[in-house]
Amino acid sequence: MSKTVRPRRSVLYMPGSNARALEKARTLPADGFILDLEDAVAPDAKEIARQQVCAAVKAGGYGQRELVIRVNDLSSAWGHDDIVAAARSGAHAIVLPKVESADTVCQAEHIMRVAGAPDDMAIWCMMETPRGMLEAPAITAASSRLSCLVMGTSDLAKDLNCAHTRERLPLLTSLGLCLLAARANGLAILDGVYLDLNDDEGFEYSCQQGVELGFDGKTLIHPKTIAVTNRIFAPSESAVAWSRKIIAAHAEAVSQGKGVVVVDGKLIENLHVESAHRLVKLADAIAAMEAANA
């Protein structure tokens, strides 16, 4: 399945049982939404949440925002029917919770295919258990539909019996394992949520750390955090200008038969140009999406 360049700076969880939240999402500046049928929905509301989410997606009105449905675990009473309904909803992807094996991905893919899911409907995997961390290489290679990993750092910290520290040192091994597996298989990867909504400085630090680690964006639990996340995970104007400059300089050097070029005293090689192209494509995609959603 082709990997489209799509902004995923901010991806907000929305409870599927809250019809007002699903409506409000149409006006929020997030790059995407995880419409949740799992953790955010009580057992007695699972059926209505599934109906509301699928109806909302089919109704449209979300512009170019990415719509992803998080289903319940396949071992639950709702998981299979969630995947069948989501596969027919028109959503961009289905999120599988607490993935711990490649087999889980393959089972979900089979259900999607039988249910008639379009070829371009993706699978996302929640990575939130120690077993999931250890199985990340197999999970990320399990299906061509797989396009994104989502870190579930709250559940992971609970299972690891580790502390939620500012620098997240207890989680860095797990984050690194998933980052390596995602990039080795050409997948996107999103950082976990930040739970303290009153700690603006800590949230901003977490976003900046996520950028430095290499995440494509961050999952969120409140709309008020969208603007900061979009700003930090977006390429800066200066970075985009520099990227365009070295792309042009390198192209000129190649046309003259030169393999290397120096721009403003800095040696520019192919690896720098590849990164520059990626950054410019992302910036262009962000601009196009924001214009379409305005």
C-alpha cells in the first residue's frame, strides 16, 4: 500500500459515545482523530458508540483530517463487530489496541478484507505493553496495510512499574524499540499522551522531546493542546527555507556533474537532500490540509 505524505502532528482521542464531541471534531485544527470505541467507552455504551462513530464518519464534514477508529480487542465481545463496522465506515484506518503479536494484525486484516474494507484502509497498532515492545519488529512487518504505530505510554508505564518523569528515562528503551521497528518498515509513529492538562510547560517539553526522538506527532486528550502540538511538530519556516535552498543547490551541482556542494559553508550530501525533500513535502502537505480545512 502506498505511503501518502500526511501530517500527523496532532491526533486527538475522541470518545465514540459522545455525539457532541464527534460533532465538535469537525471544527478542531487537529491533523487527525482517533474515534475511540475502547478505553473511553463504558461497556453498556459500546454498541451505541460504534453506531455513532460510523455514522459520523459516513456523514463527513471533517475536511482532510485523518479519521481513525480505535476498536476493542478481538478477544472482547465487541472487537470483531467493531472491525467489520469500521471497515465499511469510510474511515482512513483502524487502530488495534494493545497489539502484542503479528498474528493480531493478520487476524484484523483478514476480518477487514472479508468485510470489504477498501485497499487503502490502513491499520494502526497501539504499542502499550512490554510484550508489544519486544515483538515490535514482527508486528511492524506483519501487513502491508500497517501504516502507523501509536505509543500507549500510560499503560506501558503501569506494566513496567516505572515512574512518569519529565525526561521519560524509564520509557526511552521502549520508545526506541518502537521507533526503530517503525522506521525499519517505513511506518509513521506517534508519541503517547501527556496526562497533566494543567502543566503547559511540561507538555511543551514533552512535545519537543518527541520531535527530537523522531516521532511524527503526538496523541492528545484535550483540544486545548492542539495548537502547541501543531506548532512544535511542524517544520519551522527557517528549516523549510534552508531545505529548499540546499535542494536547489544540490540540483545545480548535479547538473554540472558535481557530487557534492557547499552551501553557506556547510557540506551538503545526498542524505541531507533526502531529509530536505521529506521536510518540504511535509510542510507542503500541512499547508494544503490547513487550507482545505479552513
